[in-house]
Amino acid sequence: MVARSGNFRRLLSRLCSARYLGFVTRRQRLSRFFDPFILSILVILVLGILIPVPAVLVNALGYLGNALIVLLFFLYGARLSTKEIWEGLKNWRLQGAVALSTFVLFPLLGIAMHPLDLKLLGPVFALGTLYLTLLPSTVQSSVTFTSIAGGNIAGAVCSATISNIAGIILTPALVFVVMGRASGIEATRVVNVLLQLLLPFVLGQLLHRFIGKWLNTHRALTKATDNGTILAIVASSVCGATAGGLWQKISAQQVGLLLLQCLIVLAIMLTLTWNLGRWISLNRRDRIVLLMCGSKKSLATGLPMAAIIFPPTTVAAVTIPVIVFHQFQLVVCAVLARRLAAKPA
């Protein structure tokens, strides 16, 4: 009787383990295609649109977001080793190609599509899609997909990191030059970007030798800061847009066209970056880096910058194209990375 009871317990334990492992596997597969963090952003967007929030709370969220932005870029600077940047610059062809894709080809594509976007998407979404093309590359997903595809991981880390550092200066400058005053962007906002982004980053670099190692061993803290900053910015901007009646000016057709446009832009940049690597004779591992880094745009950098650069009344709608593009690039590049891994050179 005891033996039967023991066998039953072991059988039950195995069944429970199998169910649990099956649940974990399904959850991991789902997370490859849909980031739970993006789901959190979408939930905040929906709630912010449907539920009006008092002006006092909107202002409080704005102040919280600005404080978190300063902390975020301070931690970026404190975590990053200056030596790693200089080592990465030695592969000048790869770094130059990523920079060309991110800050030249992408903006040119955005400028070329902007007149049509104004007619199809409306002025606010058109402003957001143009802003999207001026952002630096993302770091985490670029490196992750490069690793899965069998690319040059060290090159990906350097390319994405250098892109984000350069973007602190280049993105605000490009926004001001390309979009100009007609979009409500004033020179004082560019100065604010330098004060709120570049200054904390430089301070973090100065303190890297003292706290950099500790921060790199406590990734949960920095990840919570990254995510918390973005969620605070989304909450404050969408609530402010709802209070200002912005969503009444946007139609379902414009949303559908925005989804289509983001897919088209991603497809064009994936094609350009892969072929650019072939044209300049990069090896396969570096071509993968160029494909993964040169075709992406950073949500983590784009949203905080938008909160500082753009007027509060348009921040929410301007950042929606960034959120949509970010989700598409995760899904598409996850598929590409696995296909490249399955077909080695």
C-alpha cells in the first residue's frame, strides 16, 4: 500500500512537472514574439485614452517622468566602460555602416515618405513616423538577435552602444534640423535635451570606475529604471493627450495605415542593411550585426527624448509609431534570427 502511494506521488509529480514545463515553454515561445513589457505599455495607452485623469495627476506624472529620465541616462553612463567603446571603434567599416544606416539612410527614408504621410496619416502621426527614423538603434534586442543568428556579438554590443551615445546629440540635432520650428520644436528644447540627457550621461561616465561594476552586477535595478521611466512617460503623455482631446482627431483608418507603414519601413531597412553589408564586403557575422543594429530603433531612448523634445500636447501621438515599430521589429527579427541560425554560411 505504501509502495503504491509512493508510485502515485511520483506519477503525480511527473505530470505536474510536465504541465509546468509545458506552460513555461509556451510562455517562452510567446515572449519571443510579444514582449510582456509592450503589453504593459498598450494597457496604459488604452486606460489613459478611456479614463480621464485630473490635471494634477498628469502634472505629477510629468515631473516623475522627467526625474526618471535624468536617472536613466545617468545609469547609462555609469554602466558603460569607455574602453569598450574605443575597442569597438577599431572595426571602422562595420561601425561606419551601422552609423550610415541609422543616421543617414533611415532619416532620408523618413524625409522621402513624409509628404505622403502627411496626407495619409495626418500631421501628428506623420511627425511621429519622421521622428522614428531619427532615433538611434536599440541595444538589448540587437545584441540578442545577433547572438541567436550567429553574428559578431562584440561588434553588435559596440555598434548599438555607440549608436545610443551618438544619438544623445545627433537625434535632437536631426529633429531640430529636419522638422524645424514649424512642428513646435524650439531651440530651447534641444538645450533641455543636452541638460537632461547628456549631462547625466557624462556624470555617470565620470563615476563609472566607482559604481559601474556594482551596477553591472545588479541588472534588475537598471532594468526596473528603464521600464519604469518608459511607463511613466507613456502614462503622463497619453493622459495629457486625452485631456487635450487629441484622440478625437485620429481615425481608425489612420491607425491602420500607420501599422502598414511601419511594416514597409522595416522591410525596406532590413533589405538595405543586408545588401549594404554585401556591397562593402563585410563577412557574414558582421553582415548580421549590420542587419540587426542598422534596421532597429530604440524605444528606451526614443520615448524619453520625445518627452523632452516635443510639446506635451503631441508627445503621446508622436511616440505611438515608435511603440508600433518596436513591436514589429521584435517579431520580424526574431524570425530572421532563427532562419539565419538554421542556414549557416
